[in-house]
Amino acid sequence: MRGATHAKWAACAVAVALAATGCGGGDDSGGGGGGGDGSGVVSSSWGDPQNPLEPSNTNEVQGGKVLDMVFRGLKRYNPKTGKAEDMLAEKIETKDSQNFDVTVKSGWTFSNGEKVTAKSFVDAWNYGANLKNNQKNAYFFGYIDGYDQVHPASGTPKAQTLSGLKVTGARTFSVKLSQKFSTWPETLGYAAFAPLPESFFKNHDQWLSKPVGNGPYTIQSYAKGSQMKLRKWDGYPGPDKARNGGIDLKVYTDNNTAYTDLTAGNLDVVDDIPASQLKNVKSDLGDRYLNTPAGIIQTLAFPFYDKGWSGPKSAQLRKGLSMAINRKQITETIFQKTRTPATDWTSPVLGEDGGYKPGLCGEACEYKPAEARRLVQEAGGIPGGQVKLGYNADTGSHREWIDAVCNSINNALKNDKACVGNPTGTFADFRNKIGQHKMPGPFRAGWQMDYPLIQNFLEPLYFTNASSNDGLYSSKKFDKLVNQANGETDTAKAVKTFQDAEGVLRDDMGAIPLWYQNGSAGYSDRVSNVALNPFSVPVYNEIKVN
């Protein structure tokens, strides 16, 4: 998730449905007070999500952080290992990897008192899949039978619900997939598969103004551009109860400001250390600095909807640009070795048994300036004479590394105007441009895994019309191999077939892999037990206020 995102959340002045405390400090405004009795509130840096927090409409990191606190699904990914473990699933059974019987645990409710039932899941998934609801994550329901009827490629839906979903009891439902998908249960920890209460459907606008979930926290208030206040739900029945009184997510448009507030004692957690501070962070924070492996890869995506980037020789052009980027130098100088040059399109956290194949990219991911110049020239040069690398300027130290990438390309091509950065002010505006297919050139496309499967690094990003295929890359050969891999019941064979699909992506240079990213965070001395999960997100419910 990550590289993509997600009616409108009102600013504080007009958010009448939110608690009145949404615009002011108050006694519960955070700052780490409350002692070590579990009542203290943690303050953490954040960015406004692109869209409202409907689980099937949120596919970006900032919104995802909130969903992970407010919702629990059938599965949850272990915060240490990333392994998919049962949460609300009492059992998920199958005899053929295509038909599944799901039993939901008893005793679970939403924070408004409604019971979580089989219907809570079935209704939510039907809503997410239906074309008329325009949900970003609809694609994740694409393997359930009847998806083509509720979400046709063109025209209006011929059905309102998925034929492959059936409620069979208060706590049981069946799922029929359109093909075998042996690892399908492992995808169910992703937020799109969360259950929804009846209040979501009865008064949708009211629910959007203050979402109700079934996780360890409830949303108290949200003032766009300022902060979101989440508070511990004392009635939460799960095993992973909050160990603090709540989380105040404070909006920052510059992660340097967030870091300054952290070191000044005005903020408890920052989960995005600015590149410019990596030289100082260990001396500033000591053992309160975290740098851990994460399922994140940074890439450059291409606007395949632009003829300049999708012509007959464009693969050669894209490969040339890839070979003009000195990944080793950038990761060492800009990121102080907190990134590792990428040699495939997945992540080392998968392990080689799970699909990570170091070196799969081959020479296309090596810095070879002479070869880069030759390939670009033979491809007819850069469309329009200049590469404009798109990025959002508010978070992630993107300006520094984009400038470094452009400098590398300019040096390799011996043209100091060959590449320039093309900033957009905010992440939300950047995502809107991407979603509207208005990017004039390549753009940053970092990907944080939704679940630890090789499939998640390939299918959502590069399958034709997939949910996060922002550049509209399309390959029939790639699609065929992905479908074949999903149908394999033998895990080793499935992984090998996914890697074959990745080979097609490499030959097309459908996106340029840049580097694998570690999770990087820092925290104040007012809090303890701070850790990052394999998705590089703080495990908020485990944080203690000292």
C-alpha cells in the first residue's frame, strides 16, 4: 500500500459530526502525559489520508495506519514476523483451494455495540466490490465468483452482490473463487477485507464523518490539516489491547519539522526520519532510533497512457534511464545506507523461498552510463527532451533523492537539463494527479506491502487495470503468468511462476526498481516499547507512556 492511496472529510470548522474537542487541545490532547498506567496519550507524526477511511477505499500508508488501529479482520499480520494469523477467523477451511468455508469468532462487537457477524463481512465485501461505489480496493475482491457481474470492465453492474459470497449462518459464510488461489486466506489481513457495521450502510455520510470499527481504538475527532485523535476502546475484545490511552496523529507537511519537534520534546514518535538528519539521528536519539527491515520498495513508475513513454522503443528508453541511475551512490550518500539498491521488484523480507530473487533485474539495474546513453539515443531520445520526475514535496525527503536521481541521469547522459524534479505540494494532491492520469513523466511509486506474498508486489501494481497500476502498464503475458501462479496449489511452483511474470516486467522495464527501504523511526524518552512492524508502521497499540 503504499504507493497508492485514498464524501470528503471536512475541515474542523465544518466537521459538525465530529467531537467538539476536534479543534482544541483539552486535557486529552496528548504529549505523553498520564504516567505508566496505560492512560497516557502518544503523539505521532502523520499526513492527511487522500480519501475517507472506508476500508475498501484506502490504499495508501497514512490512511492505512488508522485502519490498522480502528479495524480488525479475519486475519492479522504478526507485528514481528509478518505472518498471517487468525484474528476474527475461528477457522477457514477448503478442500480444493477454490471453495472456502469461513467461521467468525463469537464475542466480537463494533465499538458502537453492534455484533460482528458473518453478514458484517459479506456486506462489506459486496460493497467494496460493487462498481457503483467506486472503491479503490475493489480489485482485491476480483477473485470472488461474480466479480465481473458487480464490477464489469464497462457498462453498469448486472448484479449488486457477489455470487461467490453466501451467508450460511450467524457466524459462517462461504466463498467461491473464480479459480484456485491457494494463498487467498493469507490476503485476508489486508484492510480492504475488514467487516463493517450496519451503521455504515444506514447512514453512510455520518459514518464517514466519524468511522466506527472493531479495533483497539476509536476515532474521537479529526481536523484535516491538523490532527486525528484516537482513543483506547475499553470494550475491545481482542488479544492485542492498547497499552496506552490513545494516539494523537499530528499532521506535518515537512518531516524535518516533525523531527525538530521530536528532538525538542514536543512529539513522541516520528516514523519517517528525514534524509538530511540520518547523519545526526544516532547522536540525537541513541537507542531511541529504529532502523529495521521492511517490506517496502521505491520505484519510478511510467505514464503508459502517454505515447511518448509507450512507443515501440520505449522499453529500451526505460531501460536506459534505469542504467543511468547510480543506486549505490544515492543510497550511501543520501540515505546513509538505510536503503539497499534494488535488484528485483519485490523485497528481501519475503526471503528467497517467498519470492525474493536478488539479481533478477540484471544489468538493467546496474549503473552503466555509456550503455544508458546508447539506449536512450537509439530509442529516439527523451520524450519532449526532458524527464520530469514527479513526487510529493511534503513527506519522505523525496526532493533530496529525486534531485540525486536527476543529477545521476544528467551526468550519465551528459546533459544537465535531461532530468528535473516535478514536485506537487501535498501527498493527497500528488495522488489525485496520478489517479487522474495527469503525470507528464515518470513519478515516484513507493510500495509498502499489504501482505507478505510475492503476489502483492506484482499483481496490484502491474496486472492490467489493477487497483494500484497507476501508470496503466499492461502485458497479456504478465497477466497470464500471474493468473497461472495464483492457481498453483504448490507454493514453490507458484513462487517460480510469479518470478517468471517478474521476468516479463523486467524485459518491459514496466517500472524502474530503485531501492529496498528499511523502516526508520525515532521516539521520545516519554514513551517506551516502540517498534515497527514489517510494513514499517509503528505498532501503536504496544507503545507505553512512561
